Amino acid sequence: MTPTTARARSRLDPEPVPRRDFLGIASLVSFVAAMLFATIGMLRLPKAAVLGSPAKKFRVTLPDALAEGEAFVPPGRSVAVFRDREGLYAISLVCTHLGCIVKPGPSGFDCPCHGSQFAADGSVVRGPAPKALPWHAVTVRGRECVVDEGAVVPAGTKVSA
């Protein structure tokens, strides 16, 4: 048997890091990282994380080929604008049950989410919707009409065109 000899340490070899020192350094690094992420979060906080919503009042130019009683849905809006003999009116397309967007059809409106059906005037034909679709205020300015989604008017309110 040959005796095992320990290799002599060179003065260029790095010192071993004691366990206690390693844990202290690791906790310090994790603390600094947590503070950095918290600071970044606080700096982002004043900026709104939601997108701005479109204005409640908007202008609509109805197509000349729009048939009487046919729904015209302006792009990006949840309102159907109608023209008939008595005038113009606008009905919301937001279902009163859970807020889904209803689809206009030949006999009224159908909710694709939970099956509610509404008549052409927005009244409930089949639930689970608890109440009728709201009508919105409409004003006429020349060839354009202005729909105010923020103003609810009684059902059947029409403006002469």
C-alpha cells in the first residue's frame, strides 16, 4: 500500500466558500432580485393596463340600400340601428342575461351564449334573459344619425328621419 498524500494547496487556488457564507450571499442576491422586481412593478403601476373604450356617442351613416326593419350594425359597436316608416331607432346588442353580444336575425335577436331570444323590438321571447334589450337615444343630423349608447330611452322611441 502506498500512503496517500494530500496535494499541497497552491496559493493560486481559490479559497473554499464556507456554507454559512454561501447561504448569506444567496439570500442577499434573492433579496436584491425581489426588490428589483418590486420596483419595476411599482414603476409600471401608474400606467393603465386597460385599453380605452370608444366614445358612447358616435355617428352613423346608414346605407341607402338598408331595407325597412333591417338591422345595421356599425363596425366595432354593439348597437343595431333600424329604419322604418316611423323613423330611426337603435337597440343594444348586449344580452341582459350575462352580457353576450346577440345576433340580429329575421325574427329578432338570438343570444349565442345561453339561448335567449328577443323579438324585433328587443322584448324577451325566451329566457334566461331577465329583461328586454335597451333602446338607445338617436338624433338625426342631416344624412347622419348620432347614437348615444350612454342614454337609454323607453322602448318604442323613434326619431323621424
